[in-house]
Amino acid sequence: MEFLSETLTDDELAAITGYKTPSCQRQWLTRNAWQFVLTGAQRPVVGRVYARLKLAGVKPTATNAVAETWTLDLSRVG
């Protein structure tokens, strides 16, 4: 099973913005009202759940941007 990072990869961010250059990615993200943080190298970082909501046309909020938690239900295992 593959576990995804909590943030988008460089390739995913390039696919969304259409740019590989961090300065162009920052401009695209700002122009399209995406929230992001910067690394020390000035590369934008976007959260995976946030990006999924934005791409689905949902305005991310503190309530809907929380990853859904789950528990393992073994009650039917016999």
C-alpha cells in the first residue's frame, strides 16, 4: 500500500499550475487564490487535502479541510 505525503509533490504542483519554476508556480497560486506556504528555498508547498477540495470546487475551510479519520472494524471477522 502506498502512502501519499500530506503535501503535493513537485510534479503534482507543476501539473496543476502548468509551471515548473517556483516563481511562476507562486504567481499562478496567488492569481488563482490558492493558499500555500514557502520553503526556505522559496518553493511553494500546498496541502494535499486542500488541493483536492480546491480542484473539486469546494471552498476549503477549517471544518472540511480536516482529513477524515477511520478505525479498523473487526466486528464482522469471525
